[in-house]
Amino acid sequence: MAAMKKRPRNPVRKPFKPPVKPLPCSRTFAFFEGVTVGPGQSHDSTSPQNVDCYQWLNVWVRASHPQNLAMDDISVELVFELPGRMGATGLASLGHPNAANVSPTPLIVNSGVRFGGYGGFVVRAPIIGPGVRVIVINSGSETYDFTVWGYATR
């Protein structure tokens, strides 16, 4: 019997994977613009913004008043969400060794009284959910138009 020739093997080809496109290092977005909120009222951005894969959220809050009055007792609350599931307005970090008896920290900032002179401010918070909403609460005596923007960074 004649010896059979061995066929050369085809080299094993790895499946082609397109290169991974890195995400941008930051993202800017509007929660809402020019929304009027009167005394005793609040406004919720309602739709969570996707901030997944980012570390920090910076929220710019600007209040416009016809007489250019500074904010008076305005609160801004961050609501981190699992969209469609649940939201949270407090943070309790147990990542520190001395975390016994920790209570959640409210994710809310108040402008204080008008005499401080703030027509706007920035809130910086760690991102603790893939989605985030903002609620502006007017506990003061004046009506303002609010614009709130977000800036997520790594």
C-alpha cells in the first residue's frame, strides 16, 4: 500500500473582533432648561440620564429671576436609579473600615437663604447608579426659572 500523504493543516484562524472604541472621557447633557418653579413647588426631570461607566456627576443649577434675585431656599436632590426598577436619594458607603453605625447621607443640597447671593451652583457627587434624575424644590418665596445641566466624568 502506498503511503498516504498527509494534507497540510490550515492554520487556525481567530475570529475577527473589531477594535473596541473607547467611550468618551466625559458627557454633558441637559436635565431641563427654563422650567418655572414657584414657591412650594418642585420639578422632577422625570427621565433618568444614563451615566453608566462614569465615576463622578457634576450638576450645574442656575436660577433666573426677573429682578436678578439670588436663590432663596432652593434644594436640588439627586435620585440615582436602576431605570424602571427603583431609585435612591441617600448614600451609605460601607467601604471604609470604621463604617459601623452608618446612616444614609441624603443626596440633597440647599442653596440657603438669598443673602448668600447664589444665582447658581454646582453639585458634585459620586455616581452610584446607571441612571440619574434631578429634582429642584423651591421652599422659598419667589418664582424662578431653572436650568439644570449634568457633566459626567471618569
